[in-house]
Amino acid sequence: MNTLAYILYLVLTYFITVHVGLIFYRNGRVYILRLLHSDEELTDFINRILLTGYYLLNLGYAALMIRSWQTVNNLEELMGSVLVMTGKIMLTLAVIHFFNMAVIYLFSKRKHHFHQHKK
């Protein structure tokens, strides 16, 4: 039963991570571009790094979560276990996203502050 749980979990996690990552990548560019005052080169660089780090962190975390998986003996435990582990990944995605946006926001404020004092 655990093998089936692992497969379901990894498939769900993969699709959630890739789908959400592509949404963040496409839609986040506009947000980052505005925060960085239309600096396209820096925006694209940061956006690619965020996507790569996002994939590595989340897929690595998903793989590590399997190590802590309890033994699954029936279908009810299988569903509960897969849902709890998938929920943990989704919460991790949310925390990472908001942390990244906070860092970018603070970076843009610092850059804006630097440019104002430079004039």
C-alpha cells in the first residue's frame, strides 16, 4: 500500500509544483518588473532563479517527506496519508511564495531608496 501512496503523492506533488511554478513564473514577471522599476534584465534573471529554486526546494522536500511516511495498511489510511502530505507541500508552496515576494519587495524598496539618494 505504501508504494501506491508514494506514487499518488509524487504525481500530485509534481503536477502541483510544476503548474503553480509556471503560474508564478508567467504572472510574477509583471509584478517583479514593476517592483524593480522596469529593469527587464534583472527581472528576468530573478524570475528564472526563483523558478529554479522553487522547483528544487519543493521537489526535494517532497522526496524527503516520503522518508517520514508512516506505514499504510488500508485504503482509508492511504487517502488520509496522501492528503496530509500533499497539504504540507501546498502550505510549503504558499510560504515560499510569500517569502520570495517579501524579499523582492524589500529589495525594490532598497533599490528605490538608493536611487533617490544618488540624485
